[in-house]
Amino acid sequence: MTDAVTRVLVADDQTVVREGIVMLLGLLPGIEVVGAAADGEEAVALVERHHPDVVLMDLRMPRVDGVEATRRIRSAHPGTEVVVLTTYADDESLFPALQAGARGYLTKDAGGEEIAKAIADVRSGAAGLSPQVQLRLLERLSEASPKSAPSVPSGPGGPSAAGGPSAPGGSGAPAAPGAARAGELPDGLTVREAEVLALIAEGLSNAEIAQRLFVSQATVKTHINNLFAKTAVRDRAQAVAYAFRHGITGMQQ
């Protein structure tokens, strides 16, 4: 064994499924299964006992469901990541799980390679979401389109009734699409932090964000740490949700 081995706990109430997942994980290099739980309550107890790196969590289980178990685990053991592995990909399952702190979300038709990638992703600090889940997440968030900026009434010194152009920098000038002004940014975000958040919402990595903004990756990490603290999001998946909810997208257009 090496330090690169990822210790995984499996939680699923169906014995055949649980044992199948354990067997599959046992065939994957760099993964050690440290326990298997039949429900959320047992999962919480086994995390307390074994301190795994990652929990593969089913959602619909007796006694304590996967969402509540995820919430308890992430609260008591922030170093343990949770990847949901479930039959369900509906909004009522997806969003509560992410809000509870899950960093990954896969459906049970995922293969061994996809499961291994999700585990590696969450261990590295990224989100381990299947492509279908990423698409649904963005579709759902884009349905809540940003509110339009309030119009400025015409009056003495204001824009002409004939629609004449406003003076450069005047309050009547329309904002660029998706570009929030500093005074409108929520939770004390700076313009640069909002730009980084918008690029996260586009799916860019830290290296790609650094290249886009002509800054170092260390600077990008600093901005991400600051905006995560200000917005109280735990990971990039929640950051994407925050960005779309507040209309912080397309700021580099």
C-alpha cells in the first residue's frame, strides 16, 4: 500500500448492490474499501470509526437517508468527501444532496472508470459530477434567468425621449450582458472575484482561469478561497449554483 491509496466507505441498503459495488471497487487500483453500511445511520457510525477519504452514498435508505447522512458526515468530518451513487437523477434528489455537501453525483449505470474518476476528482478538490448531472444542473440554474436592471426614468438631465445616447459613463448606459457592476455584487464580492466565479460557472479549471485572466494559478486560488468564504459555498458545484442564482455569468464577454 502507498500513501496514494484512497480509503472508501460504501453505503447502500440493497445487499446485492452494496456487495457488487464493494467487489467493483476492490478491482480498481489505488482504492481500499474500509467498510460497507446498510443505511445512513450506519454510514455515519462507520465514518466515525474508520475515517475514510470518500463515501459512496446511496440516497434512499431506511432510518437515515443519504442526504441527512451526507449532512452529518460533512459537518462532523469535513475531510471526508461524499460521492452520491444512486438510481435517481431528478431535481428533488440532486439538489438536496449537493446542498448537504456532496461533491460528487453519479447514477448507478456508471462504470468502474467513471466511479474511479469521481473519487479522484473529489479527492483533488474538484466536483465529481457525471456529464448528465452537470448538464441538468446548468439547465435548471439557467431557468432562473437574472433579473433585468431597473430602468432609469427620463427626466431633466436624463436620457432624451428620442433615445439619444447617454454620455460615456453616465447612469443611463446599458451594462454589458451578464456584467454586474461592483455596487451590485452580493456578499461583498469584488469584481475580480466575480469574474473568477463566472469562469468557474463556465466549467474552467484553475489553470484555464489563470490563462484567461493573465494571472498566476496561485492568484486564482486566492480569489477562489476568498469568494468561497464570502458566499459560504463548500465546493465548485455549489459555486456554480450561486453564480447562476445571482446572475454572475458571462462577465468576460
